[in-house]
Amino acid sequence: MSGAGAGARGAVLVTGGAGFIGSHVVAALLARGERVAVVDDLSSGKAANLPEGVRLLVGDLADPAVAAAAVAGCDRVVHCAARPSVTLSVADAPL
């Protein structure tokens, strides 16, 4: 986790934080002095998009164990995780 000045608050979890949009959200939160954690399956994001020191959990949020580990120590969530293609989302829908 990284950032200073967040006081006694927990970290902000950014889902999909290694992607294009998520990594910019991470940067903005760090600039505000927030502690930030990221969960991403790296299917389209890259760990290299994240600043050094940000906690990165690689995994799928559909896995309850990953979701539980991701929110540990966090009291806010910014949800940026998504598939980058509507076509793939519909073709591979679990329903």
C-alpha cells in the first residue's frame, strides 16, 4: 500500500486497477494521499501500469477467496474491472 495522509481510514481498493482507466484512478488516489490496493486478473491490464509499492492481488473477483482477500484492510472500493469487449462479455456470459 502506498500514500500518506489518509489518517486512520483504510485503503481504497481499485478493481481493475492495472488497466488503462484503473491505473489512472490509482494515480489520482495516490496524489490525494490515499492508501491504495489493487485487484486485477491482468487479462488486459499490466502490473507495470502501477506505481511501486501499491499492493496488487492478481486474481478473479468471481472467486470468493480472492474477493475476501482483496477487500481486507480496505473501507472503500472503486470498481473499474471490466472486460474490454462487449462482444466477448456476451459470448462468454456465465448465465
